[in-house]
Amino acid sequence: MLPLMKPKRRWILVGAVLVLVLAAGVGVWVLWGTRAALERAEAFEFQRMEVSRLDSEGTHRFHYVTNRRPAERDGPIAGRFASERGERLEFGSFDARIERSVGLGMLFDQDKWFRDQEIGVVAERPLSREAFVEGVRELVRKSPQDSLLVVVHGYREAFDSALRKTAFVGHVLDINTPVLLFDWPGDQPGGPVRSYRSAFEVAEASGADLARTLELLIDEIAPGMLWLVANSMGGQVVAEAFGVLYAEADLADSEVELEDVVLTAPDVDLEEFDQRFKQEINALARNLTVYVSSNDRALLASRILNRGPRRGESTLRTRSVSTEQLDAAIRLAELMDPGSELISLVDVTPVNRTRNFHNFYLETPEVYNDLFQRLTNAANPRSRLLYPVYSRTGDVYWILTRGR
């Protein structure tokens, strides 16, 4: 039999246990409270995206233009348009319910995202051209900056996933502006090589359709601020569209038509982009921002298939930069005239933590933070987490960092 513990020692032990329990409880409360606060902040409980809001449950309205061939209109949303380019533009709107759990701090897991329906399209409807113009114009006039954001997605994007990703981009970017999707059939069938080459041909052909869409927006809706954001092969669609618009005498004048054009990981031929796009961007847009990464595996595969470097690749390795690497990176950035601030190249390698290092436009908070500041400021804000590297001739190459 164990000896009985003295009363004094027993009370000391009980007190010690109570202190430990209390400390553990306080720790759990602090951690839970901090986590809850972070989740509320990351989930945008105090959103600025009000112009598109339909109700208090997180439902927002977006519009789309697509050049896909219409299919089964009465079936599921995924089957309402085919993976083929149609003969005319189709107009419509869709409503998406966005859960508050979707925020910048979450790691974007596409498979889990689709399975859990954290962004669900609750309604999609076709519109006549007139109804489309009226609906978009109404939202533009309600927005604080009289603005409109156009989004173009890339390779392998199906119609239904393009709707959801557009809602996601609008939500996490969190600018109080209507968002319009230009959808093109990047989801071509076949194996990886066949599908990619077929999608690239469709992207080139879709440039004319995006050009017609932009003309419609400029002429009939006339937003005070028109922003265009394109990802991956969507950059090829934009490059082709600008070629068409530049040929239009009334558009290629001294008046700027778009405030900002943003390309993330553009899958565009480097030489073609630099030779053609420079003159066209100067005529049509006030600012061009190109986000690139040196570890982009998807663009490495594209380089092999196309037998040439892509515009979204960066040759600068930020951990160890030799003079030759820096000079090569600066040559990639030679889109602008000396001293020009029109075009900026931003290397996101230090913050690119995505699985294939290509979808950083969907997964990287620092990119959204930088993009938000770029679009909402007339001049480059000093608070952007960009580190400038200068060449011997004074050219600048920007690197996006996690902090100063």
C-alpha cells in the first residue's frame, strides 16, 4: 500500500494541475481566436466587392462572352457549350455563390475546390447582345472607378471551370468592379501534345473574337477604366487580339483604349511577342505588366513543343545571379524604350510555391497583392513588394519578394 500524501503536498499538486489546465485552456483560446481572426480576414468578411453582390449569402453576378459553339442549353452547365470554336459570339451572365472559406491564405487545391463546391455556379443564362450591354453597363456605372475587369483563362480550361475561376479571381482580387469572362475553347481533346497544339491554333483564331469583344466594350459600354488580365495561353489570345485592334484606324490612334493589360505566365513566343507586341501595346494600353517565373515547368514543356522560349519564362535565378544571367534577363525585359514605364516585367520566382510553378495567378497571395496595387493606382505605388535590379545601362528588372 502506498503511503498517504500529506494534505499540503496534495494541495500543491492540485494547484499545479489547475495552473497547467488553465494555461492550456488559455493557449487553446489564443490559438483558436487568432486562427478565427485570420480566417475571417482571409475570407474577406469585410469585402470591397459590392457592385456585383446579389444577396447577403455571398452570391455575385458576373458576365461572359464566349466564342464556343452552343450545345445542350437545358443540360448541366458543363455541357452547354462545346469544345469547338463557333461562328459567332455568345453572350450571357452567371451567378456564383462564394463561401467565406475561400481566401488568399488558403493553398489553392483545385481538386478539393471542385469537390467541396466552395465556389458554386448557381445560375447561368444566355443574353442577347443588347441585354448583355445593358447589364454590364449598369454594373460599370455603379462601380466607384467606372471600371470593368476582363479575364481570359488559358489552356485546358472548360466552360464551367472558367466560370468558377473567374468568380475566384474576382473574389480574391477584391476590387469593387464588375468582372467579365472572355471564354474560348482551350479544352481541346486528345493526348497532351495533340491537345496542346490544337488549343494553340484555337487561341490564335480566338484573337479576332476577343478583339470584337473589346471593340464592343470600348464602343458601347465605354468604361472609364478597362483592365484586361490573361493567364498562360490566354496571353496568345490577347497578343492576336491586339494585332487585329492595331489594324483598326480608329483604335490605333493617340488615345489609350485600355488602362492596364496584365499577363501572368504568358505562353507566347518570345521573339514574336517582343517584335509585334511592343508597338501595339504602346498604341492601345497605358500599362502592361508581365509576371514571369524561372521555375515554370509548364512553360518549359511548351518551349520544347514550340522549339523556342516563351514570354512567361524568366532566365534570372534570384539566389545566385551572375552578370551573364542578369544581362540575359534584362534583354528579356527590353520591350520598353529607355526610361519608359509603360511595360514592366515582374519575376515571381521567390514567391512561386505552386505545384507546377505555373498557376501562381491562382495560388500566390503576393501576386494578388501586387496586382491589386497595380490596378488601383494610376502610378506604380511605392508599397509594392518589388525589388529592382538594374543593369549597367540603367534598365530595371523587378523581383517580387515576400517582404522587405
